[in-house]
Amino acid sequence: MSDLFGLAFPFFGLILLGYFCGRRVKLPEAGLAWLSFFIIYVALPALFYRIVAQTPFHELANPAFILAVLASTATMSLLALGVGLWFRKGNIGEAAIALTAGAYANVGYMGPGLTLAAFGQAAASPAALIFATDSVFFFTVVPLLMATRGRGESLGHTFVLIAKRVLTHPFNIATLLGVLAAALEFKEPDALSRMLDYLKNAAAPCALFTLGVTVALRPLKRVPVELAPLLSLKLFVHPFVALVSLSVFGPFSPVWEHTLLLMAALPPALNVFVLARQYHVFVEEASTAVLLGTLSSVVTVTLMLYLLRENLIPLSLF
């Protein structure tokens, strides 16, 4: 149990440290701008490039695993969309953000560092595939749902916007470059390799600390009634749906299955709030979902780590 605590504490400790600093230190939110830029455009892309480029290419070509991830994410999105539509009385814009609160796991900030620490370098390939699949899915589905609100944008314009965001997202570009490097067996010069290692090692601490600060700067005014079912879907139902999906499309390597189950158990991504602010809808609710989900995941993710480490979860239901 002590090694499990030692594994989980640094990740949640950094989030809580950021949260504490955000609540106690009176600095403007604008101060996060350059740190957020460094994380999104420099450090995390370096992390994704590094872990993918160092993985044998044949491990990345795994369409069955991609289908398992997609089926799990799509199922959770449908359930969360139903909850959002029910509580928001058919408001498609608010329900679209509620969908992300119930289905979009924190596979960018928390996922890579936690899975690599828990399962080693073998988790790099599935972690990258999960991130890329979820990114493409949510950056496609949310704009499409928003376009149905009838705000004057044509469907063609929406598809162009989706393609632009998916193809130009720094995480996706880094993952694609990593795939190309793995396919060509490209090795960086020593100086560049060391710089990439510096950036890779900075990604998780900076991202987790920033997540804590960002959540702290969103004061909790009230807890919307729909957050209880949405967070229950995210933290409890999502791992079970992922297990069913793995059973249908598998079998896979135990490390790959453990990686998907752990990432499915992660709390709502910070991008839930980013999307809400971008579309000016469900903003307070999204902020609260990220805050409460992250705090609750201290218990639920640690429990999932324990179950996986002790092999208490069957890797196939059939």
C-alpha cells in the first residue's frame, strides 16, 4: 500500500499544491498565460512525441485497440449527452458541454505521467493512442453539436473548422510526428534529444500544478444538480464501459488494458472548462465539474490503481 501511496501522491499532491497556491496567493489569472502556452504548445507535445517516437511502430498500428477506445468514449458520450439533455430541457449547447464533463477524461494533463509511472514505458503507445482518439472525437463532436444550435454557421464551415482544429492541435501534430519518427526509426541528435527529455520531464509537473491553480481560480458558488450523475458516469461507469469494450475488441496486452482502464477512471479534463468558455455556455457548471471531479478522483483513481496493481479486475468479461 505504501508504494501505491508513493505513486499517486506526487500527482494529486501537485494538483492540491497548485490549488492551495491559487487560493492563497493573490495573483491575476493572466499570469497563467505563458505557463499554459508552455504546457500546451511545448512541454506536452514534447512528451507525446518522445513516448511515441521511442515506441516500435508495429505497436502503434493497432486498429482493434483504437476501436475499443472509440467505442468506450462514444458510449459514455451518448450517456452523458442524455443526462445533459434531460436536466437542461433539450438545450443542445449546454448538453454538449455536459457531455464532455461526463465522458472526456483528463488524458492530456494527468494521463501520460500517471500511466507511465504506474506501468512503465510499455504504457506509452496505448496512452498516446487513447489521447489522439479522444482528442479527434471530442474536437469533432462538440463543434458539430454546437453547430446544430442554428447560430448562422454553415455545416461546411463547421467541418472546415473541425478539420483545422484537429490537424493543427499541437498534441495531435506531436503524436503524428512521433509516429513518423517511429516508422522511419529516426534518432534525434544528442543535443536535441536532451532538450526533448528536459521538456518531457517538465510536462507533467507544470500541467498538474497549473490544473490546480486554474481550478482554484473558479470559485465554487453552487453545485448544479446534474453534476452528480455526470461525475458518477465519469468516475465509476466509464471504467466499466471501457472494460466491456476491451472484452469485445480484445484481447490486448495486460499493460494496454490497464492503461485504458486507468485513463477511463480519470476525472473530467480541463478542456471541459476550455470548451465551455470558448462557446460561452455551461461555464460555471464546467468549472465546478472539473473541481469536484479532480478532488473526488483522489479516492477513485487511487482505488483503481490498487485494483489494477493487485490484479483484482478481470481483463475479459466474456
